[in-house]
Amino acid sequence: MIITLFLTFFKIGLFTFGGGYAMISHIREEIVEKKQWTDSNELSDIIAVAESTPGPIAINLATYIGYKKAGFFGALAATAGVIVPAFAIILCISLFLDGFMENKYVSYAFEGIKCAVAFLILKAGIEMYIQLKKNLFTVAVFFSVLAALAILDFFSVSFGSVLFIALGGIAGITFFIVSSRLKGSKND
Amino acid sequence: MIPVIKDTVLSHLWMTESQFYGFLGICESTPGPIAVNLATYIGYGQGGFLGSVLAVLGVTLPSFIIIILIAKVLKSFSSNKYVTAAMSGIRPVVAALIVWAGLSFLLSTVSDVSEHGADIKKIVIFLTVAIIYFISVFIFKRKLSSVVLIILSAFAGLGICMLFDTANI
């Protein structure tokens, strides 16, 4: 299990271009769809935790999933797996390949990869929405957060994602209390 | 996280601001967490191999410890009905955050800084990648893995950019 964790996250780390969000589509594929270590909703909870805690999202995700599957050493293996490719490649770049990124054809290939990363992040988000347990409340939360992000971006204001996660949590609890009150009064 | 790293690096005079932004560009096109990439590079520049190992450990350890503590605590709270209720509000937020991250990444990729407009090349590449994916799903009935899609997109980028070069657009 420990070795599987290391290899899985090594593969994820090797193909994650462009930071934490880009990693989510790989994690969904490897861990939810192929290995079925967790489901879409639980992955969403893990992402919320990773977003609300300090540190790189990719490391947080690897540590959490590794810990959940195989305890402390699982966390260690998964985190090491995600770090080693990044570490080795940057070391090589700083050792030998100073002009590598200036090469015209390399930069062309990266234009393509960037577009694929945008596509993969969008796909991961939409799949997450599709697999959501949908009711009036969750759909309303999804679209109001999306609208809020678009409006804030238009005015070039940005709040951390933690704020939205916290508001979502408060909204969830409020909705739960209100709806259970309503049910209670109907039963009376 | 990146602004914090930038302030630290500049105040220690480990890099100049333009060096920092130049390297940030490299980080975005190399695999792995950006924070780890930055720590490796800066650590290597300041203290060789050992420096890069220590810098990576430094950037990883705090989140590693915090997440393990949280994972321990969450296990015992996960059946609490208020935690479940909060999670039902948080899940759609996370989905919206990711959709938005994808949209804004796409917009910043296809907008052309120098010409203040859209970069037709990148729109063509994006559509090509999307079409390849949907052909695989709807015609061949199997999902392309994201790894295969990334490798194909590198060739698509290479091909389409060279095509635009020869057409001189």
C-alpha cells in the first residue's frame, strides 16, 4: 500500500503543470475513478480542508489522502511522491538546462500544455458539480459563488477562497437548522 | 502563498524581482507544486543540493503536520450532524471555486498581453484539445486519461504554433 501510494502520487506529481488546481483532475482520475479510494463528495471535503489550511494545496491533498489510506507512513509516502518529481526536475533545470525554456519549440509545446491544463481544471470542476447531491440549496450556492467570483474578478477584488468555504459552511448549517425546524413544525 | 515567498526572497536578497518573475514562469511550466519548485531552485542557488533539500523540507513540514492533525480530528467529527450540514454547503462552494479557477486560467491563457486582445493561436489549441477529448468520449467511448491529453496537447501546441509561423499570422 505504501509503495502504491508513493507511485500513484509520483505519477500525479509528474504530470501536474500549473499548481494545485491542476492536480485535482489527476487526483479525481487516479483516486476516485481508477483506485476508488474515495468518492467525489469526500474528495470535495478534502479539497475544502486543503484550501483552508496553510501550505501548498498539492502537499495538503497528498498528505491527507495518504494518511487516510495508510496512516502516518502513507502520508509520508504520498507527500514524498508528489515532491520528488518537482524537486528532481527543477534541480536538473538549474544544473543543465538554463536555455531550455527559451527554446522556441519547447515554449510552443508549453502553450499546448497550458490549454490542456485549463481544460482539465474546468472538466474537474464541472464533474464535481455533476456528482453533487443536487437540491435547490446546493445549486443556489454553486451559482451564487460562481457569480460572486466573476463579479469580484471584474472589479479586480479577490477574497481568499477560505472566506467562501467558511460562508458555505455557515450557509449549510443555517439551511439544516431552518429546514429541520420547518419539518418539526409540520409534524406538530 | 506566492506573494509571501516573493517578499521573503526579495528581503533576503536571494533574487531580484525580475529573476523571481522569470523563474515563476518556469515553475508554471514544470510539473509539481509551485511552492516546491521555488523552494528547490532558491535552496539550490543559496546552499547547493543540501540547501534545496532543506528548503523543500521547510516548505512541506508545516502543512504535513497540520494536515495530519486535522485528519485525526476530522475522523471523529465526520458523523456529527452539524459537520455534515456544513459540508453540504461547502461542497458546492468547492465545485464553484474549481470551475472558476479553470475559467480564469483559460481566460488568462488565451488573452494576448501584447496585443490587448485574444490570442487566436491559443483559442485554436484549446478547441483542438477539447475536440480531441470529446471525440474520444463520444465516438470511441473511452475517456482519454489526463496524462495522455497533456502529452497530445504538447504536440498540438507545437504543430499549431508552427503552422501559424509558416502562415505568418
